[in-house]
Amino acid sequence: MAKLVVNQFFARETLKVAKDLIGTILTFGNCSGRIVEVEAYTNDEASHAHRRTDRSAIMYDTFGHVYVYFIYGMYHCLNFTTEKSQSGAVLIRALEPLSGIELMKKRRDVEDVRKLCNGPGKLCQALAIDLKLNGTRIGDKVKLIEGSRGEVKTSPRIGIKKATDLNWRFFEAGNPFASRIK
DNA sequence: TACTGGATTCACT
DNA sequence: GTGAATCCAGTAA
């Protein structure tokens, strides 16, 4: 397993980055998990990337950085910024927990491993990700390691679902750790 | 300064 | 399937 070349990886089209993130190992602190579901946000109206504000400026100014935002007064969502020349980001929607599982269980107050990280808010809670992480470089606190993908073209099987007109969800087909696909 | 809505989750029916 | 919880960011005035 190789450490991912962040600059090269995230400078590409958001949709390609999103697809290639499936199967990648994400580590933060003592916990790690395999990314099994993501959502690509390009410059469309449903996305924070549509309008430049103080909060969303990071998506215009950077790629390969962590973008965390707070939603519904209760949850955080973890994104990675993409594309060199325009705004874009990939929301991490679900992880398959690999290590630090006991810690995640404690944080989530849940015993069922499948329910630890099968949602954007849940995985942030399990990994203790909050706004303090916003703006940090990928590879700094949050690290990514190529998993079963990388050179592999055929597996894992990647499912694609349209979320909005321009946004797409990518998930590992048949993986029980992926969140509910609506 | 005040108001509004949201890329979610979970309990309840 | 429905609705409540909850608070920050964005917007209007």
C-alpha cells in the first residue's frame, strides 16, 4: 500500500477524484477506515462550491485540503477539496472501520460496527472530526493511503448514483458499510 | 442585528 | 414515512 500523492491526486476533476477515493484508506488520530461512499460536489447550485464565501473560499483557493462544515446544529461533514483551476470538493459519506474501532464505538455509543461510520455525520463523530480540522492539508492530520484501488481498475465494484443534476454519489457496490443510498 | 435554512440523524408511528 | 433536534453561515435590512 502506497501513500497517496496528494497534489497529483486532488488536482484532477472532482468526479475522477471521487471515484478513485473509493477503496482508499483514511486515517485520523488512532482511527482508520476504508472509504466506501463519497459524493462529488462541483460548481453547481446545490453545492457550497457554487458561491464563494468565507466558508467556501477554501474550495476555490485550494485542492488537497480538508474542508469541514457544521450542519443542522449537530453534525460535521468531512470534505476534501479538489481541482486546481475551479472550485470543487468531495464529501466523504461512509467508511468501513479498520482500526480504532473500540474508540469509535465509545464515541458513537454504538456497538454495531456497521453503524459506526455509515453516514457523513456519523463518521465525523466516530473519528472526532470537527471544525478545528478545517483548512488543514491532507497528509497533515488526515492521511490517505491507497487501498485496494490505485492500479486496480476492476475492483472494488463502484456504483454511481445521481444525487442532483450535477452531483454524483460513488459507492462500493454491495458493501454493507456504505450508508443508505436514497 | 435578526432571521432563515440546511450536503443529517434518530426516534417514533 | 415523518418530524424534531440544534446552531452556524449566509443574507437582508
